[in-house]
Amino acid sequence: MILKSGIFEPNKHGYNENVDVDLLNAWNAIVSHSPQYPEGFFQYSLHISDSLGAFRGLPTTSHESCNFRSYTLPESSQAKVSVVISFHNEARSMLLRTIVSLIRRTPEEYLHELIIVDDKSQDATLLDDLKRWLGRVFATQSRLGLIFLTNQERRGLIWSRNRGAILASGHYILFLDSHCEVNDGWLKPLLERLALNPHMAVSPLLDLIDPETLSYRRGNEMLKGGFDWSLHFHWLKRRLGRKERPEAPYKSPSFSGGVLMISREWFLKLKFFNPNLKIWGGESIELAIKLWLCGGQIEIVPCSRIGHIFRRFHAFEFPSERDFTELNSPERSSAQSTYLHNSKIIAESWLDEYKNMFYALKPAAKGIPLNDTTTEELQQFKHERDCHRFQWYLWNVSPELRFNLEKLSATGTLQNEDRCLYARNQKDSKKGRQLILNSCYSKDITQWSLWSTGQLSTQRELCLGVGLGRRLSLEPCARTETLRQAQQWVRTGTHLMHTATHLCLDNPIKDQLELNPCRSQAVSQSFQFALEMERQT
Ligand code: UD2
Ligand code: MN
């Protein structure tokens, strides 16, 4: 359904005063029909969200120079923006505030349409209510298209965003989560960059909306987006070049998240988000690799600010997949299986020979069946677009990932006989982690990395060290030579010897770990990594 009509007469604030009254009525009508939800359902405070209203002022979080700059923009007739929002079980008040912030803080001449996809939410009347009320309030805004879509069954965020993108008719598409508030002036800095290079994709700097208080805080512009070899997203430190200002747009190996803007034509040429990815996860990493390798670029633009609620846990269930039943239970959740499935597609599609790194860190991915009918299509796409190989990405886009590889001696699970070294979280978080041996296939079995510094670290950057009384411990990895001494290991055959004490890692009693004098024949002292780097062998 597309609602378009009437004439919009902005007052000095840019908005028709009647809109405020209509908006208040709409807010009351939409929010008062909200179903009851159990406490904590959304992983943010529903109570506060319901009390904030449809629109609120936000602190200015961009650098002050951003406001004084004039942006070189394309004619609005050449830069229409379609916004695609897919949601599954979002609070009514939250979704409404996301939409209203967009309409109010986007110059009318650029905002072409909003495409809102309900990915089979429990609240079955939400979309109809939105349709009715938003139509009434904003139909007066002459050129704005409102398109509402419902998925007959739950299809996930990736499929739904593609569905929206197929229908979009603007020059640019902004993908947005359903719990965001755009800040003043968010659009122009992004548009300016996109207009400079049609193969660019841009991200705003994401500000932080606190899930408990919904207070709005400034995001950090000294970070860029990246990922590790298990294909999990990571923030990376941004280093400023000489004379580079912190508010200047900067290149990023990956998106800082799924909030991004790209030309529609280019997105279509790139064949959308990979439609083989399921439900949630990995699509922005995949798009990032695809962009960089196939002639595109990614920038984060700090003068553009959009607030997002970063939640600690998923607020939705993942449908369990028939193909995953074996992998789902009981050790792995559907969320983890889905992410693993998606990561495997990325590894298989783009990592070339480096996919061995991924499999070493995620051995369970080997058993996941993939529907590989698309391989040929992908090969053809790479050929047509003359895409680089992944090695190019390591040299030209993400030296971090390359350094990570170059300084690594061995990685993956660390196996002793039929068990693996496991840094288990203890119930009392103050007690740190307990070191034991556990099944190599258990849900969160630790992936270790042995570095050229001699340090043996977990993915959370805790290093295995030796403390008082020669007890093994896990501490934050030391950065200086002196502090590092307690954390240094050297390999003699398959033994791991602690350099300072000359004692070896040992498993003399079932599942317990100790340090003991080294005995070359002792099987209990033999530890093997899942992946040895080539130069070691
Ligand atoms: C991040 C990204 C998100 C996406 C995701 C990985 C940011 C700000 N967010 O996760 O854009 O890239 O990583 O896929 O970086 N949703 C559906 N159907 C579903 C599940 C979710 O429509 O089956 C919606 C959901 O209501 C939300 C959006 O998808 O609007 C993203 O989900 P999220 O907010 O749980 O993901 P987030 O922010 O942890
Ligand atoms: Mn989100």
C-alpha cells in the first residue's frame, strides 16, 4: 500500500503544527493498543519507551564543525532516499519513534519512501495500526511514500531487507534497525560521500541508546568495523593520519553494523544481501567483503549520527532449522547454529584458501550442509566484476586481520588426548575462569591462539599465565616485555613449556590442569592445536 496525497506546508520548524496534534493522537492510539508483554521481553525498558513520546530532542553528538560545514549535495531529484526497516517483535512505541525521528529529521525533498517490513511479529495488528495512523499524520507530507509489507511467515532480517530493497524506487537505500533514532543532520554527510563515488557504501557513526534508561550517548569515532577469523564482528582502533581530523569520513574494513546506506543500483549489481544467509547475522560482513573485493568501498561518516539500542541478548527466538537439528541440540542454540551456517557461507564464498583459518576456529561448521547450487552463479559474478581474491583484502583493507595471521603460530582448539582445554566461566564472575579439559565439541569450547610473543590467548584476550604457588591462571594479556614473562610458553614437540619456570602443561588427573616437570614421553603433556601455521611445520 502506498499512501501519498495532499500538500505539506512547513511552519518555521519545518513542520505543520497540526502534525503535532495528529501525532499525539496517533501515538496514543498506537501505543494504547499494545499487547501485554512479560518483563524483559524486548531486552530494553518498555516502560520508559512508552513514556518518551513519539519524538524527543537528542543531544548533539557530532563534532561542532559538522554543523558549520556546507555539504556538496546532488540535486534532490537525483538523490531520493528509500529507507528499509524490517522488524520482528518490536515495541510499538520504539518502532514509532524510529519512524518519526526519520520523518522529522530528514529533509523532505530527499526522503522518498519508508518501506516497513513486519517479519511476522506476534503483535498482528501493529502494522495495520501504523498504516492507519501514519497515513493520517503524514499523508500531508506531499512526496513521502509509505509502504507496509507483511511476511506470511518469519523469514528473518536478511530476506526481509532484500524484499524491501527490491521494491525500493529511490536512488539510495538506507537500511535501519527498528529501534533507532536518527539525529539532526544525519543525511547530508552521508549523501555527500555517496555522490562522490557511486560504488561507495556508508555508515553513520552509531550513537548508543542505553537499553535500560534509553538515554542517548555519543558513539566513539575512533573505532572502525572489522571481524576476526571466526567471522565475528569486532571493533578495531582507528588511527588518525597526519592532519586527519576525527570527524572526517574514514575507510572501514567492515560496516560498524547493519545501519548502512548505498546506491540502489549498486546494491542491485552486487546482488543484494546474500539470500542464502538465514534469519540474522553475517550479512553486513558479507556485503563488506563483497564490496571491497569487487570494486566498492566502505566509509564511516562521523558527522552523521544515528542512535541504536545495543542489546546484550537477542530479543527474539531463532526458528530451529530442519537442516540444523543435528547441530542444534543440545550443545548449541539455534542462534549459534544460524550464525555458524551464515559464517560458513561467507567463508566458502569469499575466503579462498584462508577458509582453513575459519574451520580451524569453528570446526563444527564443517558438518553444516550448504545448498551449493549458487556456486556457479557466484563464480560468474566474481568473474564479471573482476573481484579480487581475499588476499587482496588482507593487504589493502584489513592489515589487522593480516597481522593477526602473521603473528600467529598455531590456533583453534587445544587438544590433549580426546579432550580440549576449556576456560570455563564460573557462576561467580569475580572468580574468573576455571581451566579444565572438556569435550572438544562442547558448545563454547575455547579457541586458543599461540602468538609469536609466546603468549597463549583466548579470543577474549585472556592469556594463560603462571601465578603465585605456580598456579595456572588466566589474566588479561600483558603488553609489555616484563609483564609478559609470566605468560610466555615455548613448544618442545607437542609439549607446552612455561618459559620462566621450565615446567610443562600437564593433565595428570582426569580433566585437571597442572604444571609439572616436563617428561618427553608423557601423553598427559601432549597438546595439539587444531591449526598449525605453515611456517611452523
Ligand atoms: C546487528 C545490526 C543489524 C544486523 C545484525 C546481523 C546494528 C546496529 N545492527 O544486530 O542491522 O546487521 O547485526 O544480522 O549494527 N529482525 C527481523 N527479523 C528477524 C530478526 C530481526 O526483522 O528474524 C529485525 C529486528 O527487529 C531489528 C533488525 O532486524 O530491527 C536487527 O536485529 P537486532 O536489532 O536484533 O540486531 P543487532 O542490533 O543485534
Ligand atoms: Mn539492533
